[in-house]
Amino acid sequence: MDKNQATGLILFAAVILVYSLFFASDPQPVIEPQKSNGSTQVQSSAGETEQGIEANDNVNVDSLQNVAAMQKYGDFSNLVNGQESEKVLENDDVKITLSNKGGEIQQVEIKGFKTYDQKPLIIFDSETGTIDYRIKAAKGELSLNDLFFEVNESSEVIDEVKVSTVTFTANAGSGTIVRKYHLPATGYQLSHKIEGQGLNNLINDDVLTINWQSELKRLEEDMGESRRKTYMNFYTSDETYDYLSTGEGDDSEQVGEPIKWVAFKQRFFTSGIIAKEQFNNGNLAQETPIDSSYVKNMSATLQLPINGEVSYYFGPNNYKVLKNVTPEFDKNVDMGYIFVSWVNKYIIVNLFHWLENFFNNYGVIIILIVFIIKLFLLPLTYKSYIGMAKMRVIKPEIDELKEKYGEDQTKMQQEQMKLFSQLGVSPISGCLPMVLQMPFLLAMFFFFPNSIELRQESFLWAHDLSTYDSIVNLPFTIPFYGSHVSLFTLLMTVSQIAYTHFNNQLTTAQGPMKNIGYVMPVVFMFVLNSFPAALSFYYFVSNMVTFGQQYLIKQFVDDDKIRAKVEESKLKNANKKKSKFQMKIEQAMKAAENNKTETKKRKGKK
């Protein structure tokens, strides 16, 4: 028998003894039954005896419950009994259900969105998660979820914004705990403030411990992609953004420094808690369950001073919305690595939302984005084509050098550099403009898979542009490809091969460099087969527009005129001094050739 059991047994015995001595009924005088109604008298006495026993039992149970409550909750014991009721805070975007038991969030529904199977999108509920605020009371750690609060509803104006308010109040002895929730008329943020008054004799310190645990429900059709893009993000007070591991692995981290916010980030939606000041520290953990009904299980334990203030975010991963929540909260939308994220943040996002004002078909919007970007990059495309055309017209001279110096690669490179200098041709002039276009192509690789605007939006045969389009479901799985066939990905592959074939007619590439252009589209076919249909469709349209651009440019570019310009440059540069850059390259080539010669000599002596 442990200490708690022994204490309980002693208290139980004491209560029974006290009750027997002071509260038991006095003996009643015996009345001789009358013969005329003897049967009735016996039944009446028996009934009175049973009622007395039942009343005594009820008193015993109530007394024991009161003693147990006092032992566990101390001065808060008067708050553990009550009738649970719910209050709803609702605006245009969210519906939040609160309970008077604990004064805590019970359920959050995000309006305007549905799950993949067209059910209301419940991002949090008490069946699959808990938000538990705890204090250190005189009798030990106390969960506010065990206490019943009085409820008051009101509306007020805060910072010129109409706000609905629910106030929960719990009076314990000389102290009071107040929990206030504020929800504005629009938006996904819920403000929450805890106020403690007169609690000095009731609690041991002024620290609140927040335990938030949640089994994240499946909201999207593609479970694999959902799990890969569901992980916990957090931001510390020293302006450091970090996250637990992505993918399907388990991870945990004990953060010893102050934290500004923590987010349970899913693919398209986020549940987050933000401190007005800071959380003292935090223990964060996530794991992938076996049950396919849930994406991941997450938990966060945070500490906050009593009278602290927080806000919750329950809403979509919309970049423009998240950007206005708190610093770096927009990190919950993956915009890509730093060298491409600026394209998404400052160009693509704004362009996308601007087009939304005029068109409600996202397939059309994607096509227009392609045309606008291609028009913007047209000067680079034209310059790239001219560079390739120059290389094409001097191909006879390059072939002569190959025949003359084919076995001596160093000499070959030196003579090529001289030729390029004389003719005013840069070998990278055709490649550099294409390289400058790469940030836009890579930006789309991150934008479309994470764009909530495309979620459940259909186009042509694709029922949802945010996931892959499947025209055939295979009865088996092809390694690195999948068990379905994406038509947009096939169209992208065919268009890329056609473009490569057309492009090879314009370049001087030979051998492996020429053939690699046919290999890459096939590689991308395997990579992109399970990516969102919007991405494959964008690349397909981009290939077709590029193909059309180059075809039109070809109609206006005369190879004879380019040859004439090359000859003109040759005459102009005949007596031109070499640049320092050219001299350094030649010196480097000569040094490499000398080292090669010396190496051969040493090997010959051995």
C-alpha cells in the first residue's frame, strides 16, 4: 500500500467515526403495533429504515468527495463541480467552441474550406487534442481544465476593430483567475489573456505551463505528401527560425532559450500559438502514427508568466495572411531556398493574387503567368538565341581547329579563345541568359506545391491542381515513378523532348552534351509524376511558349547577316590588344600545358 492509499484509508475511517459519533440518529421508542393494521405498520417501518440508510449513504459519499477534492485541489476544491456548457466565438473565417470547464478551446472549424472528402474542416477538437494550462498550487500542480468557470459574453472595440469577447472567471478563496478570449470580425487569430488576482497565498510561483497535444487529422487526399510537409516550426526571441525534421521521421527538441511562437504546420493549414512577450522555454516533439487517419502527433510544452498574453492562429497557409500575423510566421509557407524565395515572395505571389481579381479559373491564371514571365524575359531569350546563332555560323572555323589540334586539348582551347576574341563571340552568351531564367523555373517548383489557392481547384481532367492528375491507376508500383500516370507530366515530357530536338538544330553541341537534353525530360517525368498537376501544367505551357518564341525569333534572324557581323568584328579586332582577362586565361592554359609536359617527362625517365 503506497502513501496516498494509506492516507485515503485513514481519512475514510475518520469520516465514518466522526459521522457515527455526532450525526447518527437517536434511538426511536418502540411502539407496540396495533392488531388492526399490523401489516401496514411493518411495511412503513421498513420503508423508513431504507430511506434513512440511503440518506446516510449519500451523506457519506458527498463527504468523501468533498474531502478528496479538498485534498487534491485545496482552496480550488469549490470549482471542481459544475455543469459543463459551451460558448461559441465565430466570425467570417473561423468558428471556435469554448467550454466553461477549464475555460479552454474545445473545437476550431476553419470556414470556407473542406477536407478532401468534403467534410467541415476541423483543425482542432478535444477528441484528438488538448490545450492544458497548469499552475503550481499549494497542493501540487493544478490543471485549469479541472475547474469550472463562470462565463460572460460581450463585444467591444479594440484598436478601432469590433471584437467579440468571452470571459471565464473562477473565484477560489480570496483569489480570482480570469481567462479572456477576443475574436475580431474577420481573420484567423484568437487573442487570449490570463489574469490572476489575489493568488499569492494559493500558488507557489507565477509560472503557467502550457501543454498542447494534438493528433493532426488527415485533411488532404495524398497522405504521403501531407506527412512530408507536416512538421513543427518555431521562432526564438533572438530572431532564429528553426523546425523539427521534415518527412515521416520522429523528432523532438528541448529549447532552452525564450521562444516567440510555435506552429503545428500542415501542408495547407497551421495551428500556432504566439506569445505577446515570450515563452520562457519549450519542449517540442512530433511523431508519425501508424494510424492513417492522422498525419502526425505533435506536442509542445511551454512556460509563460501568469498574467501573460498569447494569441492563437488557426488558419490557411496563405503567405499574405501569415505575413501579417507576427515576424517570420510566413515561414510556415515554404517559398524555397534563399536564391529563389525572393522570386516567389515579391513577384509570383503578387502576380498570382493580382490575376485572381480578374479570373477565377486557376488553369487560365497559370497560362497567363507563363505568358507574362516569358514576355518579361523575352530580351534574355532573344539574346540567348543570337548567342547560339553566332556559335552556329562559326562552326566551320571550330571544326577546322578540331581537325588541326584535336589531340592537344590545351592547344585547342587556346586557339578557340583566340578565335572567339577575333570574331567577337562569347561561348557563354547563349547560356548565360538561360541561367538567369532558372530562378523563375525553380521558384515554381516551390510555389505550386505549397499554394493553398490551388487546393481543390479543378482544371480540365485534373480534379485538384494541388495534387497529381491521374488518368490511369496502375495495379502495381513502378520504382521512382508510382502507381499512376499523370497526363500533364507526360505532356511536359513530350514537349521538352520536342524543344530539345529543335534547340539542338540551333547549337553546336556534340556527343554527350547533345544527348543529355533528351535524358533530362525522362528524368523529370519520374520526378514530377507525383507532384501537383499545376506544376507539370506550368512547365508544359512554358515549354510550348518557349518553343513558339524561338520559332518566331528564327523567322526574323538571318544567319547571313549574323555572319557578316562576325566578319566585321573580326576585322575590327584584328589589331586589338588582348584584355587582361584573356591574358590570364592564356597564361593559365600555358601553365597547365607545361605541367602536363613535365609530368610526361618524369614518367618517361622512370
